[in-house]
Amino acid sequence: MNTAGGTPYFFVDNLLKKWTMQLVRVSFSLEKGEALVLLGRSGIGKSTVLRMIAGLEKPDGGRIHLDNVDITDLPPGKRRVGMVFQDAALFPHLTVEDNIAYGLVSGGMSRKESRTMADEWLRRFSLEGFARRRPETLSGGEKQRVALARTLVVDPALVLFDEPLSALDAGLRDRLRRELRSRQQEQGYTAVYVTHDAADAEILGDRILELA
């Protein structure tokens, strides 16, 4: 469904990053609840595209629009964009529950209320009983589920995934790619994935944009 006036829910227009011997330039759009995969070999600039969208790297040109707002020059915390990293990037000194609640507490929610919400997301991701566990006790798949719950609990308008499966063995990778796709469809969040694996791309995305 298009937003008002036929404008896509999310789009980047000629987003550009230049290096001495290379450049990446992309344009694409997504409707709300749609998933796009950026596919390409390592070093082609896929992760840089995500970092520009998230506000972690400044583009050399182009614009980024999300939910009728130009977010190109907004700081990361104002963009309503969540990011799930390859290694899950959980805080090792925090419990699973506190990892999930971290963004809520940082945003001003009381610790009691944030833990109640974290417990709800633990149930949604079939992680009941994991609240007091530390990240080092989790499997690769469990860490990714906690990372996704931590991202989604703050209700981002867009979720970015930077090679979320590349560190996993083949069996777990196949199972988790299907789980990620199922979660995205069930919960209806808009997503952009980065991968160099064509099998990941086929399952995770509604559409694939190959970077070359």
C-alpha cells in the first residue's frame, strides 16, 4: 500500500558513497511491510548502504525518505531505524531481558515497564525462561532472536540486517533464514537485508537488488 499521494513508504534516491577506486550508487523503494535484499559479493558496498540509511555513515549524495520524512541529515537516534548486526552485538554484561529492554530504558521508560515489555517480546520469540541468562550462554540462533527482539521492541519504522546469518553453520543458517522470513511476515515490519548468499536472498526478500 502506498502512503499518501502515492509516495513509497521508504525510498532512497541516488544514494552515493565514493572512495578513491570505487563508488556505490543505489536507488530503490519499499512499501510498508515489504522486504528487500541487497545481494552482492563482499566489498561491493552493501553494508555501507545500510550504514548510510542508519545514519552511521554520511553519504556523498542522494536522499533518504522514510514514512514521508526526509531522514538524510537526521542523527541516528531520530531516524526510527533499527539495525541487526552480523554478530548480534549483544551487551555481554547485561542479561537477555536487560539487552531487550535497553533501548526502552534509554528512551526514558521506567525499568519496571521496560522489563514487562521485554518479557512480552521474549514470549513472542519463544525465549521464555531466558530472561536472566547472559549472552555467552546462548547459541547463535538464540543470540540472533534476542538481537531482533531488542531491535523491534522500540517499534522502528525500518529494520536493517547486515549479513545476519553469515556466521552460522549451514543447518542453523537454513533454519534461521526461514524463521527470519516468518517473523518479518507475521509482524509486518519493513526490512532491508544485506547478504552475499543467493539462497538467503531468495528466502528473505520480496525483492532482490543485486549490486555489481
